[in-house]
Amino acid sequence: MIRIAITQPDIRPYRLPVYNLLAAQPDIEVTLFADQASDAPNPVPDTVKFGFEHANVRNRRIGPAAFREHPAQIEVVDPDRFDLLIHSWNPRYLTLRPALKKAKRAGLPTVAWGHGYSKSDTWLRTWMRNRLGRLATGVMLYTHPVAERLVSEYGFDRERVFVAQNAIDQTPIQQARQSWLARSAELAAFQAEQRLDPSRTVAFVSRLRDENRPDRLLRAIANGQSELPGLTAVVVGDGPERSNLEAQARELGIVDQVRFAGAVYDEHDLAPWLLSSGVFCYPENVGLSLLTALGFGLPAITSDDIEAQNPEIVALKPGENGLLYPYGDEPAMTNAIVQILSDAQVRERMAAEALRTVTEEFTLPTMVQGFLDATRLVDGVQRTVCVPE
């Protein structure tokens, strides 16, 4: 039995299926130590297969800098209780360094789990992060390119670098997709009510925040009318920029070409909006919503500034399941939208590849395999993920 302790800042609902599948593996026991996020309940015992212990995570400021303390990172260093510790790999945790040093003295293997980079990296940030990574027994990344960079550029031991590429549970997405596609008359009625034509509609799903640049999408809708009359945006999400975006739509004269759907979290309610769209566009800072869009069979468009994106960007394969446009080039983004929507064959080919990407490559078993690979640090045994019937 390999007893794994995972310390995280809070509970992320999209992570629960990952921990469940990990805990369902033969001879694996998982305990999660996390604070409670404001928008997520504690895991309900009858829906999870792993242990959960609430852990207080404290925010702390030292001068202008923001840090965190996660005492559980230190408290779980107990060889009588755990065989492997997996911690958030973030230099802002003041408790991480003492936790890693304590585990090293105790002979308890540790894994630093994180992005392995920052969107606003400096040499100092990189040095601090890598220094912490070398204190751990191994590191676990979300993407193979970042893992390769740590080995080739920073000298990390390849045998101690693991990849658990990000994935979400596609089951509810595929169930909602199939349910709506099977009720074609109801879907057609929804499209008629919302005045949506999938060959003229682009979807955006996320919090409406400035760093995601939804304003660029609205300008693309306005500028694309000459090439694709009736071009429409479905904007799913809420946030601090909503009122500004609504005002922008009025100023651009495209109020009738934008549907503000608000925040939609349930996959069944989200499905008709995305199935009434022909492409997904996230101008910058794309993340997990990319995996959702691909799961609904939408080709995706975002900026080619890869280091400014989140790890999920590796699921987008230019020319196969979507397109990248040059960073900041709004006409190019507009052209990419028009290019996909105006060519049914391209759209259908990319849609099929989008669906395949998240149902065959970026899956829960693939992500969990990364965790199982890391258990080699305990006993040298290579394990293969098992998917319960």
C-alpha cells in the first residue's frame, strides 16, 4: 500500500474526479489536505474515495509581497502515516521549504507539483522555484514541454520529472452533448429562440475579466460582419467586466450580435449554447474552459503567446483542432474565426479532432498515470492506471 498525502490551497471541484480515480487504484490510499474554497463544499463522504482533512491556509504579507502558509505541508511529514507527499510547487508558500527539508531528513519522498513556470517569470522567481524543486525528491508538471525544459535547460534528473497533464472529467460533458444532440428538435428550437446559427456563432466561456480580453472578441464580431454577415458571439460567464462589455457592444453597434448568457456551470445547461456555436475563441489566458469547449466538439482559437497561457494550451493543435493567431493581432484573430466558420469541411474536421483530443489524450486516466509514475520514488515499481468498470 502506497499512502499519499496531497496538500492543496483549496478544494477544486474539477479535481475531485482525479483524486477519486487515483484513490481507486490498487494499493493506493489518498488523503487530501486543503482549505475550503468559497465556491466549493467539502467533499461529501459518499461521493469520494479519498480521505479529506480540512487544513487552514493563511495569507501573509511581508512588505508589498503576498505569501501563504500551509501548516499541513509540515504536519504531514510522518513516515508512520504516509509514504509519499505531494505539495503545491509555489515559492510563495513559506511552509514549503521547511516541509521539504523536514521530509528529506525523515527519508520521506516528496513531489513538488505545479506549472514549473510563471506567466511573469523573472530570473529570481525561476531560481527560487527551481531551488525548491531540487529540494523535493521529484517534480510533477502539467505539460511535457515544460518537463523537457526543466531537464534540458535547468538540469533536473529526467527520472525524477513526471507529467500529469491537466484533464477534466468529460463524462458529464459527453452525456450532456449526446442528450441534446439526440433531441434535435429541442436544440433547433433553442437556436431559433436565441437566433443562433452555428455557422455564424463563436463562443467564449470564462470569467469576464480583463486579462482574458473578451473585449477583443467583441471587436472581432464587429469587424467580421463584412466578411461573415450575422457573425455572433455567445459570451458565457460573469465577472467584473460584464457591464463594460455590454457598453462596448452598444458602442460597436453589435448588441443584436452578442448573447450574454451569464454564468452557466451545469453541463446540461451549457450544452445548447456550445452546440449552437461553430468555434470557441478565448483571446488570451486560456485555461480549463478550452478542455470543455473541445469536449463539445468546438475548434478553438487563442493567441500564440504560449507562455502567457495556462498549461491547457498544449491541448490546442494548430491546424488540427484549432488555430493560433499572432499575439495582439486582432485582424488575424478575426480572420481565424471567419476562416473556420466559413468552411464547413474545415470546421467538421477540426471538430472531430477536438473531440478526439479530450476523449483519447487529455483524459483522467492519463493525468492519474502521472501520479502513479511518481510512486516509483517510493518503491521503484512502475504502475499502470486501472479504470474501474
